[in-house]
Amino acid sequence: MYRTHTCGQLRASDAGKKVTLAGWVQRSRKLGGMTFIDLRDRYGITQLVVKADAPAELVETANSLGREFVIQATGEVVERESKNAKMDTGDIEIQLDSINILNKSVTPPFTIEDNSDGGEDLRAKYRYLDLRRNPLQRALKIRHNIAIEIRNYLDSQNFMEIETPYLIKSTPEGARDFVVPSRMNPGTFYALPQSPQTFKQLLMVAGYDRYFQIVRCFRDEDLRADRQPEFTQIDCEMSFVEQEDVLNTFEGMMRTLFKKIVNVDIPNPIPRMSWYDAMDKYGSDKPDIRFGMEIHDITAQTKGFGFSVFDSAEYIGSIAVPGAASYTRKELDQLTEWVKRPQVGAKGLVYIKLNEDGTVKSSVDKFYTPEQIQAIVAAAEAKKGDLVLILCGAKRKAQTMLGVLRIEMGNRLGYRDPKVFAPLWVVDFPLFEWDDETNRFYAMHHPFTAPKPEHLDWYYSDKKEDLERVCANAYDFVLNGTELGGGSIRIHEAAMQERMFEILGITKEEADYKFGFIINAFKFGAPPHGGLAFGFDRVCALFGGQETIRDYIAFPKNNQGRDVMIDAPSQIDQVQMDELFIQSTFKPEE
Ligand code: ASP
């Protein structure tokens, strides 16, 4: 037996016991003839001591230990004279009578402590060393605990965990596929799943009724923000359900997780908001409802009074920022520059200050009478002390910009307390999004999402404006301005699925080639069904209280989609290429 206890286990009540620990030397130091060693394993750190009068050989071994040596140490647990309340094992130390060096270590490239001195790139290259650090061990432990709770909850609701294949034919979720060449079928390729969408639907056709899987998904996207090319979903599907059943089941799951993992009671029921309200009031399909500062449509009060910028705009909207009337000229100029950045994309910013002394000052005073300004202020629902910020443009675009500005002002005012959890279901999404560039409709969720039954006439209409009005039975789970999951009630009839592909401009031949299997399956008694998927990595980051999902993935990729530890992706040798009948046309730039 290598050890009798772990490094996180021993307490004052163990004093007098003879124990053996095994672990890594975090650091060792000499003090007044004694040697102190911090020994670390997954469970904690225990202080070891070699006394000055210990046998010379032992003292010598103790003094030869370098950082990250792996040792086995035997001795007696003694209560410490000076206790360390910050450590779980801080009441004791082990007075050693033997040290067995199990393995040496070269000097690690950074200190393996809670606050490491290693930069991000270096730690990524030596991820296995970074993973020895406490914060990462805690993160992976939370991930494990959440997975267990999810499995328990879904099992209690009769869900079965069923694996689906990774080598498949493309499943469109709006990103590019990663592809894998097939040696046995030369010239052909598998796609890695962007999600198990079609498979879980086929499992419903197969009668499995309630399916889930904690499953890896692959999307070849530019890695904006906090994305990974491979990530994990909690993927679920249910038969004989309506939207209400799905929302209730997964509200239950999220409630259980919040309670069990962070002991938080989330609102019951979780509020719901239509996509249209979310866009109109918050300028986002994932609104942060921890604070108000809602957007108001002030087009009627501002358009047609001779201010040409507004007169030529489709939509003019505002937010009223509490207490910000005190913004100085300089601060307003900076804010104007901020909204002009490409990330926001506004052309300019109009403001009205409602000073505490009752005076009103705006950047458009010369275009409006004081009464007209008052009418704008009333429509913006602003109060004394507020700063009214106004943007204009095409309706949804202007609302989106106002939404970004609202979040920024919410951050500046400290309205986005990470300890407050405001979950929300966003429902009633439009089924389609029109794209001017390609001149066609796209599925807002994915092409297997069903239209609302009451919108079927529009769904089968040929008019663009009818199709634009069709709502989907789709829903997103949003928390504090982040989308954690989403799904829909699905199409389960072949003819309706074929109509979907037709609207999306996919020819019959192409639809048959790409999706014939699912259209066909729907001809064999497909039950009504629906489901959703949550981003598991993001759920973990949320409960762990961190912004980045990278800490919750044992071996993540960097911003360029590279694993710098194993140096992937990399070239493969010519023999492999030849076997696959592949030639690279890539020419590295000089
Ligand atoms: N497959 C969808 C996604 O990955 C989720 C769903 O509709 O169930 O977003």
C-alpha cells in the first residue's frame, strides 16, 4: 500500500498515528535546522517535518527534494505549535522517519500553486502541470459533480443515456463541419456531429421516448469569445410532448442543479419572454434581466421634426441610464467613441441629460422645442438624474446596438452582480431569418424545428412577409445574459420537413441526398417530439463562478483552435495522405 491517508485528510484528532502519505513536493524549506515540506495531492496539502536531530541520511534526503518530486513519506502525526487556520490540515504536521523518493522531477516551468507565476501559453503547453493546481482540480470536480446530478435527475425522470456516433453525415447547426476522410471508402468523408440532432430524433422514431446524452459536439467556427471547436452538450429529446412539457422538465433539472451545486433557489416558475419582447425591450435574444434600463421606441417622438439623421431612420430607440446625467462632456465623447467601435457599430450617439436641478440639456437642442424634448423624455420613461441615450437605424440593428450599450451601462453601474441569478426562457422565436446577402431564408434554430401550429397557413404560403411571420415552437434557456441552452418542438411529418427544405432553398435532390434518411424515417410512424440541449461546459463555468469555459475542460484548445500541448492539428505523413487519396494544395506563406 502506497499510502494510509491522503494529503487532505489528517486532523488534530489523528495525533499520535503513524501514517504514510504519497504526493508531490510543492515546496520545501529549511528553518532552524529543520526541513519543512509541503506535500500535495488531489485532496490537499500536508506539512511534513524532518527534525534537526533526525538520522543524517533522512535529513540529507529531505534536503535533496526538488519541486514536484513524487515521494512517499512515513511518520507520526503531531499537533502543530503554530497552527495554520487557512489549511484544512493546518492543525497538524507529520514528523517523518522515512522518505522514499518515488520519482524525481525536473524543475517545473512555473510554480504549481493557486496563483501560479506561469503565463497562459506556458500553462497550456504544460497542461498536465497546470491541472495539478487547486483551482483547476476544483473546476473539474465541479464538472464531475454536475454530471452526476444531471444523470441522477434525468434517470429519475425515465431518461435513458444512449450514445450516438461521431462519424456521421453533416448535421446542420449553422457552423462548418469538421470532416474525416474515409480510407475504406476512398474519396468520401464523414462529418463530425455539430450535435446529435438527427440521431436523437431517430431514437424518438425508434420509440425510446426519453433520451439524453452528455456528448461531445464539433463545430468548425472562428473561435470568437469563449468557444471551443469541440465542446460538450447535455443533449435531450422527448416524445409525446408539447413545449410546456419540455420547459417544465428542464426547469426541474436546472432547479435541482442550482440547489444541489450552489444551494440557490431560482425563481419558480422561471419567467418567460417572447423573442419579440426580448428584442424590443432588451435588444438581445438573451437578455440580462437582473436590471431594467429597458429600451423604448421613441420613433414617433423624434422622427419628422427636421433632424435629418432621425428623419431618415426606420427606428429610433432609447435607454435611460439612472444617475448618469452627471456625465461630463468628456465622458459623453468617450461613450460616443465607444458606440462607434465596430463591435457596436453605431454612427453616433444622441443624449438628453435630465439634471438633478431640473434643467435639461441635449445634443439635439437646436432641432427640438423644449416641449418636444419633454415628449421624448416621457416616451423614454426617464427620471431626474437620468441620462437618456438614443441610437437609430434599421429596427433590429438599432435595438441590438442599444442592447449592447445597455449591458455596458449595466456593467458600469454595477447592476450585473454575479451572485444574483436571473434565469429566463425566451420563447416564440421566428422560424426563419432572411439574409439579404444570399437572398434566402435561414432556419433561426435549425431546419428540424416545427412552426407553431397556428402559423401553418403562413408556413405554406409563398409570400416572403408571411414566412417572416411564422413563429417556431422554439425556446432558449438564458441566464444573466448568456444563452445556456435551447431547443424546439420538431417537425415529425415528412411533408412538412420537405416544405422546410424547400423554403430554405434546398432542392429536392439535395434534400434527398443530405437528409433522405430522416425524411424517410418520418414516413414510418414518427411520434410528435421535441427536446433541447444545454452547453455543459458553460453550465460548469457558471456554477464554478468563472467566465471562461476553458478552465472546466481538462484539455482545451487555444484561440486558434490548437492544442499546444500535443501540437495539434499537425501534418500527417505522405503514406497516410496517399492511403486517403488526399493531396494538400496549401502553400505556406513565406
Ligand atoms: N441540436 C440543438 C443545438 O445543438 C439543440 C436542440 O434543438 O435540441 O443547439
